[in-house]
Amino acid sequence: MPPSAYLVRDILQRIVPTLVGLTLFAPLVEDDVSAGFLAVAALAAGYVLGPVVAAVAGPLVRLVPGIGRVIRRHRQVHAWWSANVDFDRLWYRLSRDDRQALHAARAYSELYATVAFYLVLYAVIAAIQLGIAIELPADLAGRSWDDAAGVIAAAVLGPTLAVFGGWQVPALGLAVLAAIAFVFAARGYVRENAVLYGEDGHHAALARTYQLRSGDIATGVWGRLTRGGIPVREATVTVFDIEERRLDEAGTDRHGRFQLPGLFRQCFPDGQDIAVRTFRFDINIDGDHRLCDVPINRRQVPELTIDLT
């Protein structure tokens, strides 16, 4: 029997990052650290320290230039979908496999963020230790180039840090390796956020899939207004029903996107057998009005692309 998805999630979110942290930092305070001790400590501390460190790790990693910008873009995409999709209802519609996919992506995201935090902290400690321990002779300026280079290399490579296994490794090498590993962990964090929250990520893909199946996941109507494939900015989109009753209004953003939160659920309420409704879109661009009728059925993704050419 395969392990429970919740057990796998807990191992990824709590145990593995804690084990990485202990493997990095425990040898700095204790010379003789065994693998058994690290494993038991990771199991004992994972559920206590894991959530606390994870709550700090994500925001701190997002402070790194470039990473925060990408993560914010993913969260903006998710906020857009949240305004138009009932994610709580979606969760209860999901199959077991789809729930496990979400659990796994969230677990990997938290794992990468926590490990990235531990690595950057370790790199800083190694760099500080290196800076404190470096000792250069006072007569360095009077020596020959070859002699001075050798003295500098010995001084830089001399300071060491204890690592798991009882070895002493140059602090400079550890700082560089930790920094490189941080880059890969941070990239993993960004990638898993895209898998979850990106435009083609799990949340958006599952919302589309289950809306087509059940017809009650979407809550709003959204889309994009273009002219010859070029986004139309700052246009006003007013929606009427077929009897000319005004239903809602929205403006387009710089990408030509508009959203009408709540319109779909308002027009296709639960418990009523309404298969198709026709909406009249009045598009106002600097006083120039264009009208178009758009039929929408209950079991479609109410995501529209309206081209004015």
C-alpha cells in the first residue's frame, strides 16, 4: 500500500527541511553528531520548528531581488482567479489524485523556501567566520607577488567549519557552495509557486476542468478585449441581459483584461436549470460604443476573448 499523501506532505514540508537545517548547523555546536541523532531530532523538531521557520522563510526569500517580483506576479494571477472562481467549492469537487497533486506542489514550495532560507543563513555564517578568522601579516605589502599571493591564499583557505561526518572544510568553499545551492533552492521555490498559482498552474487548470464538469465552479465572467490582437486599454465593458437590463460593468486594464466577479453565479444560480443565457456587451472606447451578443452556457469556462476588428 502506498504511503498516505498526508504523510508524504508532512515529510516534505516538515521533516526534510528540518533535517537539512540540522545537518548544516548541528556540527557548528557539536563535534560528534551522528546520523541517528539527526534523524530523531528532525522527527521530533520538524512539527514544532518546521511551521515557524516556514512562516519566516517564504517572506525572507521573497526579499531577494527578482524572486519577490515573480512570486508577486503569480499571486496576482491567483487573486484574479479567486475573484472569479469558488476555490472552496472546487476543493470539495477534486478527485483524490488532484488533491494529492495540490498537496505535493504546496509541500515542495514550502520545502524549497525553507531550505533556501537555511542555505543563505549558512552562507552568511560561513562568510562571517571567514572574515573573523582571516589574519594577514603586517609586512604583506613588501613581499613579492608570488609570495603575497601564497600568503593570501593560505589565509583565505585556512579558516574552516565543521561539517557532518567530523570533517573540517574551508569556510570559503562552504560559503560559495551554500550560495550556489541557495540559487537552485530559490529557483525551485519560484517554480513550484508557478505550478500552483501561475496562469497555467494547478489552480487555474483545475478550475477550468471542474467548471466544464459540474458548471458551478465559476462565479464571475472574465476575459480580454483586443483590436487586431492588440489589447484595448481603459475601455468600459457594460453587460446587459437579453431584455436590456444592466447586470454589471467593468473597465479593462493595460493588458485589455476585464472581470465581472459574481456575474456568472448571479445568472446561473444553484438549483435553477438554466442551460444558456445570452449577454449583450456594450463596449465603450472613448465614447465609441460597440455592441455584441455573447451566449454563455452553464458548463463552459466564462472566459471571453472579444476582438473588435
